[in-house]
Amino acid sequence: MSLRREPIPFAFVAEADKFRSNVTPPPPEPLSAGQIVERCLLGLTIVAALVGSLVLGIPALTVPDAPTETQQSQVAHDR
């Protein structure tokens, strides 16, 4: 009895698990000093933007305190 398998769309994806290459990829090139500095500056810029948004955003999100007694008495006096 033969097992009949139905065709799978994109059969090459199913066969990819079976494929093993004997070619090793080349090792990654070492980063130059300029690339390291560039990545550090990009990271610092992103961190500075997040900190800046917190510094500017937190005061905007705080609820103002209730008016003090002196302010309430002035409002009552003005009426």
C-alpha cells in the first residue's frame, strides 16, 4: 500500500528542513571604530529622546492640587 501525499503549496519550504549545506558562511567582519561610535551615538540619542519625553511629559500628566485655604478665602471675599 503506497502512501499518497497531497501536493503542498510551496513544497520547497517543507523540503527546506531536509536540506543541510556543507558550506559555512563567512565570519562577520569586525566593526570599525567609526561604526562603533555611530552605534553608540544612535543609542544615546534614543535614550536622550526617551528621557526628554519623560521630563516634559510627567509634569503635564500630574493633577494639580486642590486650592489652598487662602485661595478659597480670597474667592469667598471677592464675591
